[in-house]
Amino acid sequence: MPIPKPGTKAPAFSLPSDAGDVVSLKDLKGKKVVLYFYPKDDTSGCTVQACEFRDNWKAVQKQGAVVLGVSPDGVGSHVKFKQKFDLPFPLLADPDHKVAEAYGAWGEKSMYGRKYHGILRTTFIIDETGNVQNVFPKVKPKGHAGAVLAALTG
């Protein structure tokens, strides 16, 4: 699927979270949502990215936004990752990668010459009405939370 463009309706989703509940985009109307897709819990780049969002959490909240991390990992893995790094925001499980596909964040990757499908590190800011406001494709983890915060304060 192509990546949703700014100004278009964000694809709806309902996913299980590390807290044991289900988080749905429709329930977040009236808030800005930072929706970031990452490949795997407790790996180097994903940890850098998650910890930067943790460290910028209060500033993001001041902008009236919530942060949601999404990966194909299960809820149990998310619970451990969240506890290990004291992450203050929900991590959502997308094991069949249907939501990642709807957002264009699932596709072909290559490592050591081997091609496979996986998460394409991508972040979206969704506005209070449910429309895509910003898209950050091909995210580099270091410094990314600062770029998202700049877009929120923008």
C-alpha cells in the first residue's frame, strides 16, 4: 500500500496494547497522535528511537499529542520492552502487519544481500480530526523524536 499523504484520512486501526487493552484511532479524536512503526522490540535502533520519545514525552504531551509505537512483536514482548526502558507510552501489537500495510510501513527490505519483508521505519503525525498531518518515511532513529517534536510545535 502507498504511504498516506498529508491531508488525507489516516487509516483506521484497533490494536492490542501492552496494557492489555485495545487502542483505536477513533478513540483518540481531539488529540494529535504520533504513530511510529518500528521493526522489533529491544533492538539497537528501536531502543534509541523509543528512548528518545520517552525523553521528549513531556514536551510531546504539552503539544496535546500522544505517542503510539507499533511493531509486529506480541503484547508480551512489548510489556518487557516497555518495562526495561521505562517507556511512558503504549506499544501496540500488529503481528499480522495489517496496520503497517495500511500505512505503507511494510515492504521489501534487504540485509546482507538477502531480501525479506518487514517494517519500514515510518512515523505519522495524525491531527485532531483523524487526518495525516506529517509523514516521516525512512526514519533514522537518532534525533527523530526531536524532528517530530519540531513538527508538532511547528
